[in-house]
Amino acid sequence: MKNILIPTDFSENAWNAIAYAVRFFKKSPCNFYLLNVKTPENTVDSLFDYNISQVLKIPAKFKLEQTVNRIKSELPKSNNHRFITVQDSNYLVKSIRNIVEEKQIDFIVMGTKGASDFTATSLGSNTSHVITKVKCSTLVVPKNAKFSSLKEIAFPTDFLTLYSPATLENINNIVTNNKASVRVLHIKNREAILNVEQQENKAFLDDYLGDNKHSFHFLTNKQIETQVQNFVENQHINLITMLARNLNYFQKILFKPTVPEIKYYSETPFLVLH
């Protein structure tokens, strides 16, 4: 039984993440924890804090119930899926950390932005904080992402990481369950070649993926956003997955778009593995 945590602020982006998660895990028995967090604005005496937190929970309770009803009426039904609503009055990252530990969460699923994120970047501040500060594999769903059969998965890497089997197990399970192909993507300077460590890590990854269909692709840094867009389109990529320790390496091309016509920021989900 998988335990899936889905934070929601009841925005349409958050609903899209819920809809995607239900379909993404349709073959797996799951407990879905729907979490709404009200962040305290200031600190006053404890009794007043308690009273305020109770008031804030009242509308959230009904909205969570409405969300569960919407799931049951609009999304594919599964006897293996159970939905549990959770409310908290805390700072978002702290609340999520507590629930990840308490409920032994396997995956967090959330939208790229909530109702309050109006930044020019593709990734809202809350989502960015969760994927960088919470040690739990997180599936991030852009606002325009629609679930389709997972047949092509991109795996960007710098080959500088010794991949542990425990980390790669999530990729392997997704690939095996969906009979998908893995397209390993390395972005390099034009003149750069893989050093000995990178070659060894590449060989390990090749061996681990084994009989699963996979291939290795190399792009240069020149016009990288356009190259990645072409790669996603030409390979019909359904999901981009990466290790959390590679986030600094890829955050510009994945999370901070500078080219307006690039679409993969808003259409292709990505899975960050811790």
C-alpha cells in the first residue's frame, strides 16, 4: 500500500495535481492524504492562536469534503484507493515534513503553483521549497499537464552521482508497471567528455536499467531550452524524472524559463527523487 500526500489550496492547479495523481497511481493500492495547511500569520498568546486555528479549519473542512466528493464523481473509481483529509495550522514545509514522517509517505504530489503564486518562474515558491527541503520523492504537475500513458520517461543526469538501487527503484517500478522506455539525457559543454567517474556511473545506470528499453542522449549547452523542448517533443516524453541532488544542475532549464514559447515547463510533469 502506497501512501501519497497531496497538499491542496483548492486552486484548479491543485485539483489538476489530484486528478493526475489518481490516474498516475491507478494500478497501485494507495492511501491519498489530502492536506490543507493554513500558515499562521503571527504569534500571539496560545489560547488566541488555538481559537484562530479552529476558525480557519471550518471552511477548509468542507472544502476538503467537497474535493473528495469531486474525486468520486469525476475521476476513475478504484477500490484500491482511499482518501483521507488532513488539516493543519503550521508552516507548509514543517507540516509536510511532519506528515511525511508520521504517515510514512512514499510520494508527494503537488501542482507547480497555487492560487497565490504569481511569479514569472514556472515553479511557485511553495512547490520549490517542498522539493528542496522535504526529503520525499515529489511528483510536480504543471497546470496544463494531462495524464497519458507513461511510455517515454526522460532522466536528465550529470553522471556525477553514484546511483543507489534504493533511489532508482522508484524509476524501475514506474518503467516496469507501464512498460515504458527511459531516455537518459546528459547536457554538456561542447568540448567536454565524460571523466572516469562519470563513465562508471553511466555504466552502472546502463546495467541497472537492464532489459528495460533505454537509451542515452547528449545535448550541448547552446540554446539548451530549445534543445530540451525539441527532445521532449521528438521523444514524446510523458514524464521527466531526476535526482534531487541534480536540481541545481537543471533548475534553470526546468524551473526558470526564459523563452516564452517553450512548452515543456507547463505541460510535462517531473518527478524529483530523494
